[in-house]
Amino acid sequence: MVVYSEKETGVETKHLLMLPAIGLVILALSVIAAYSQGDIPFVKDSAFENPRRPPVAFYHDEHNEKAGLLECNGCHHVYENGKKLESSASVGMECSQCHLASENNSAIDLIRVYHLQCRGCHLKKNAGPILCGQCHQKNDN
Amino acid sequence: MHAIYEIVSGPMVWLAAIIFILGSLYRLIFMGRLAAKKDPMVFSYLSVYYSLRSIFHWIIPFASVNMRKHPIMTVVAFAFHICLFAVPIFLCAHIILINEAWQVKWWYLPNPIADVMTLIVIGACIFFLGRRLLLREVRYLTTFSDFLILAGVAAPFVTGFWSYHQYPGHETAAILHIISGEIILVMIPFTRLSHMLFFPFLRGYAGSEFGAVRNAVDW
């Protein structure tokens, strides 16, 4: 093993110790940036406790920008007396909060509304994934 | 991809279902008419009791002498037929799609079990293929259409397994999976797969004949 003295490398030990600290700051900043952007990498409804399929990659803001979805309530909707309210949105609520609300709703019915909303629009717009394996991708690291 | 998916998962499903139902009705009615013409007494001595007894006897593994003579074939055939019907009807993914279309749902198999049962169907198809190729007495009776039917039965299971496990090309496999399921549905009434339709009547016929003869009051 070769040991360099401070003089040979021109770097003081004191400064070397600064490197991990700077790294930590950069890491923390990027994490905060990611969170403030609100970009969630997966749809992860807490109602699915034991998922049967790989998680669905969904970069929220990037997806909606690419797909040109400006209205939040296109997905985060609110209904009253069976009619969709154009002026309200249910941002911040999970789909399962309403779609599993009644007794005879099961996980299958929650899956149903996710699929109808996601796949339904993809079919209508002729863009975006439509097959099980295209959304529930394996080893999508 | 979107256009193909919509055709294959929409109008083609209806077309396949209608051909299957009308084709099956046609075959059953035609066969009934033929039986009535060739043997006018056939319906009068068909007995519900002996029919059910014979059907029951033949759906219990090893209940019949013939099955006891061929133990391996019996085990494979029973495992094959159970999985063949249980997997498509009780597969979670199928029920999800049916619920999306009609809002009906029923009990489903856990995915790992459906996976093993799919492999049983594929394995049994390979066994049947080997039997047709290697056993002289079976090869003698085999025609080309037997191989086609075997391939037709295996295809939805191979493509389903392929797309579930997302092996390379799984998108194509998923489309082929839907198409091959529709093809097999259309094949049932018009090929030897129609034994699915005729089995109850065949057993009913044989059962009534034997039951009635053996228990007939001998004047």
C-alpha cells in the first residue's frame, strides 16, 4: 500500500474531511427538491396491503405534463348526487378513501376504478400503457 | 398496439363467445336429432338416475376399471382437466377484467397456485404429445388434427405464463394470449374438443343402457 503524505497530494486532511459533509448537503438538498416537486415514483394506495403485482411506476408531475393534464380533478374528482363537480377536486385523498367506503366494495372494485381511469384514458388517447405487464413492471429499479 | 388491443379485447371476444354458444347448441341439437333418427327409443330409456350415476362414476379418479388399468394416464388426465377449467375461470387477472366490464366478481385462486396449475396443464400437454409420438397403439390412431388441437389447448397457457412472468416479448405474448383463448373457444364445438359437450350424454347413454339392462326385471 502506498501512503501519500500531505505534501505529495497537496490536499490537507482537514479538507478531505469536508468532502462527505458536502456530499450530505447535496443529498439532502436533492431529496428536498424531489419532495417539493411532489413527484411520486409509484402509485401506492395503502389499501393494497399485500400487493399481488409489481408496483406501477407513475411519475405524477412528469406524467401529467407529458399527457397535458392540467385539471387535477380529471383524476382527483368529487361527485355529488352522482354528478361530477367541475369546480372541486379531491387532491390529497387516496382513491381508496372513497372507493372502498361502502361495505360491499372489495379490493377488486378499487382495482377496477384505478384500471378504468388509467387504462381508459390511455385507450382513448391512443398513448400510454394498456397491458398488465406494461404498468405492473417487474424489476423496475 | 392500442388498436389491436381494442379489437382483440372487444369485438373478437363477443364473436368468439357467440360462435361458441351457437356452435355448441347446433352440435347438441344436431346430435340429438341424429340419435333420435338412428335409435328412436333412445330418449325413452335415458334414465336420469343411471345417467348421473355413470357420470359420477367416471368423474371420480380410479372409480372405473379402465382407469385402474392406466394409472399414470388417469392421474395426468384428471390433473389436466381440473387445471384446464379452474385456471381460466378462477384466475385473479380474468376476474379483474370481468369486473371492469360487468361489475361481477367471484372467488379467485392465489397467483402462485394458478402458476403451478398452469405448469401442470403445459406439462400434461407435453405428456399427451409424447404419448402420441411414442406409443405405437396411440400413434396408429393419431391424425395431424390431433397435434393442432393439442397446440391450440396449450397455446393460451404458454402465452399466459409468458406474459405473467414478463419474459422478453411479453406484450406480444399478452395479445397472442387473448387471441389463442378466442381460437380455442371457437374450436370447441367443431373439433374433437366437443367431447366437453357430449361427455354427459355419452355417459348418460352408456349408464342408462347398462343400468337398465342389469337391473331389468327378468320376466
